[in-house]
Amino acid sequence: MPSEEQLHAAMQGYLDALNRADVEAITSLFADGATIEDPVGTGVHPAAEGLARLVGALPTGSTFTLDTPIRTSHANGAAMAFTVRTAVEGVPVEIHSIDVMQFDEAGLITQMRAYYGPSNLRSGDSIGAA
């Protein structure tokens, strides 16, 4: 079973690589055959395909910031709450997400599920509103 330190490092590495828009670094954190569902309810995709699409859709300058410390489990899972700050057609956008990841014995991500819905998206003047 991967250690808490490995889980923390992988999840922080995921955010750091997203901030650099580094697809290679992101995909290196995932096991062969891994899946992503981002957001939950929109379909499960092979990680390599879904991650390339996700990073490719991000405007330059998008940022990913932890909202709370990364949480681990007594098994092979961990979760983190973070905020994505970006812009769509020049309008500022925030997405408040919780990503839950499962890991294999080597500490590689086997499954990533992102939890956010319409009430977790803010744009323009609604940014900062509760």
C-alpha cells in the first residue's frame, strides 16, 4: 500500500503539473489503464485521453490552488479540495472542485473523479459570492 507521503506527493504533483500545463508530468502520475471522470456524471474516460483534453482546453494562465490540506485514507485513496481560476472568452471563471483519487500499490493514480456541479462554478461578478 502506498504511504501517506506518496499519496500527498502524487496529488500535489498533479496540481503542480496542472499549473504548468505539463501533460507529460500529469500522465506520469497515472497507472496504465487509469480512468478519469471530470466531472462525475459526464462519463469515464481513459486517463491519457481525458487529461490531454483537459489540459488542452485550459486557457494560458489558469491556476489551481488547494483550498484545504490534502486528505488521505487508511487505504489507497485520497482527496483534495481546490479552486481553478481561469477565463472563458475574457470572463473570469472559478471552479471549486473536490478530486478523489485511488492509487495502486506503486502509488500511481488508477482513478480520478472530480466533484463539482453548477453551484460550484462562478463567473464574472459572481466570483467570491457564497
